[in-house]
Amino acid sequence: MADVARAAGVSLKTVSRVVNDEPGVHAETTLKVRAAIEQLHYRRNDGASLLRRGAATASIGLVLENLADPFYSAVAAAVEQTARLRGHLLLTGSGEADERRARDIALAFCARQVDGLIIVPAGEDHAWLQPEIERGTPVVFVDRPASGCTADEVVVDNHGGIRQAVSHLVSQGHRRIGFLGDDPDFWTARERRDAFRRAMAARRLSVRGLVAMGPHEHFALTDRLRTWLEEDDPVTALIAGNNRISALLLRVLAALGRRDLALVGFDDFELADVLDPPVTVVAQDPHKIGQEAAAVLFARIEGARGRPRHVVLPTRLVPRGSGELPPWHRKAASDR
């Protein structure tokens, strides 16, 4: 704080007032202090009073995309379980896929002197975390890598999972397969899209016009499916890029009265096994992801050194019925 005061040409008390959002500081002075804070990467030490009393923070921070999403809530439960066994409190926040919000939450955790961070990165540039890492705060990225800083990563085998989905549908006789992916700004969405293209190309199957990226809405998705189904060589199978798209797709198919398209979803979801037909999925293990991320983080907290780890966890295909439907136009021809 003294360095900030010198850089801004103000007193320590003025810096304290700005940091704590207290009234009575001129706007121009506030701007000078905030500029110095940004330049020096100063972070308020909320844990200082605890340390003065001899207490340990014994906490870690977890920044997710959306805690309401069953996938992320399962990740959080696994991290919390590990943290509790290690005598640590877990602080959790949802970034809501907003880069600025995720940054604010992460830095707020750092201000509380957490022992480490687990983050689902939002946006493309995470250079703002490098000063925290250099100060000794271990960071583990989950679900997708980050750019602009160097840290451990725990991701799933997106390419392997999509290859499983394509192979399974092709083995059922499908050749015209549509892919519905998430917003391509997300690394996972791009990875799964690219994996689909490669898996289809490896089988000499065309994907021309058969890749639709999100974000998706009900009416737009309905129009997309109608277009694919009305072509001379219509789609007979679909791959959904995540569980939210699977749920939306099922609603659209129900509205169109189509129960004959094969479907494989990436990510499992609640009640997928009791629908008619039950939904075939490429399943991740969010509990394992959370456990692995926590294990990597606590290893760093306890002094592990070495190059950043890149952990890739496998997926598994869960056949339930929807991915085993035959090509509908072939079935219709046989019925005649």
C-alpha cells in the first residue's frame, strides 16, 4: 500500500479510503490511486487481520461458469469434498461466462489470501492472473485451458468423445449426421466441432452444411432442423455439443413430431435415461474432474514443483436407445 501511495503521490490514509470505497476522496485523486493500483498489481489483503490474530486462511477459491448447471455443481461438490478432507474452506462463485465477472471473483478470492484457485476460464486472455501466480498462488484451470498465463490444467478428451459418437452412429448405418455445437467463442465448442469434422473426414463423409454453432434458440434451431430434413439427402442422426443443447433439441424434436432421428449428446443430463427413447450420451465424469483438479491444486499448495501439468480425462459412450435408431428414411422405405 505504501508503494501505491508513493506512485500516486498521496497519503496511506487516502489509499486506504480508495481501496475500501470510503467517501471523502476527490474523483481525480481516486483515479490516480486506482491507476497506481493497476500498475503495481496491488491487491488488498483481506486475510491480514486473520494472520495478525494467528489464524490461518485455510481456504481455496473455485470460479465456475454456472453453479446451477448440474455438470459444474458436481465438479464443485467433488472439490468441496476434497477441500473438507484437507481442512480447507471452499469459496465458490459463478462467472456466468462473463470474463470480467470471473476476473472480479477470482481476484476477490486472491484478496482474501486463498491458498489456491480452481477456475473454469471465461474469455481468451488470462494474463491478469500471472501476477497472482508469480506471488505464489497455485492455479488450476478446469474444463478448458487459458491463455496469457502458465498453470496446471484438467480437461476431458473432447476429440475422443466426439470420435466415439461419430463411430457409434456410423456403425448404426448413418452417413448424414448433423452437429449442433455451442458458441464457438468457447474452447470446448471449437474442440468438439473440429473433432466432428475430422472424424467425419476420416470416414470420407461430408459435413458440408451440417455444422451449426450456437448459441441456439428454439425457433432458429427448428428452422435449422427443417432445412436439414427437407434436403434431397436428409440428416438421419444428430450430435448435440453439450447437455443444454441436448435438452433444447429434444424439445424441438418433440414439437416437430420427430422421434425417428438418432441422437447422441455430449454430456449426460438428468432423466436422460428415462425418456422415450432414452438418450445415448458421451459421458464425462464431473466428479472425477473435480477430484483431479483438487488433487493437483493441493499438491501445489503442499509444495509440488515442476512444469505445469496437462491432465486429460477420458469420456465414455453410454448407449441407451436414441443413438441406436436406424436411419429413418431406410426404415420408412422398408415399411412400404
